[in-house]
Amino acid sequence: MKQIQKLADALAVGKNALSTPAVGPADDLPAEYWASLLGDARADAVRAEKPIQAHNLSEISCYVLRVTCSRCERIVEIQKADATRFYGVDAIWREVGQRLLNNTCTERTGLQEEDGCWPSFE
């Protein structure tokens, strides 16, 4: 009987402790949550980085550049020195990769929207 009473008291204490309701999926998140999220230094660091395809060839540190086609799963690699020699130091990797894929594309349908490869940069 003492154990049952002790258990009932513990459950009653737990019920009284929930003075604020829990946040559900449809509820708005508290302002403190957003303040801590936006105040985090890592949030600005992630936004400051450019994706690899937006870099000039001179800014990339890899020796071998690889672009894959998401459509036909073809992989094209070129050394950074060769890409710089052919396309110039200020060429953007996205444009160079697209040009490399388009030069050897096998998926030609005749429709401009569907023609060519879909690059994925690594």
C-alpha cells in the first residue's frame, strides 16, 4: 500500500510540473528558439560559402575536376591545368563542366527543354 501511495504521489507531482503545454507540430515555435538559432555564429558561416560550381578555376584547390550527368550517369574528368589552359583562369567551373558534358552528350531529343545533360559537380 505504501508503494502504491508513493507512486501516486510521484505521478501527481509530474502532473503539476507541466504548467506550460508542450509544443506540437501545428504550434508556433517560441521566440527564444528563433533567437538562439539566428544568433548562432555557424548560421552565418554556412551561408557565406559558395558552392564549388560557382568558383573560378583559379579558386579551386583540386587537381582533378569531375562532373557527372544526373540524366545518363556519365562522368567526365579533366585536370585543372588542362581546364585552365583550354578555358582560361577566370572561367567558372559550372560553365566549363556544362561545356564538357555537352561536347560528348548522347541524350539528344530535339527539344530544347529536354536536350543535353544535367550536370552534378563534385
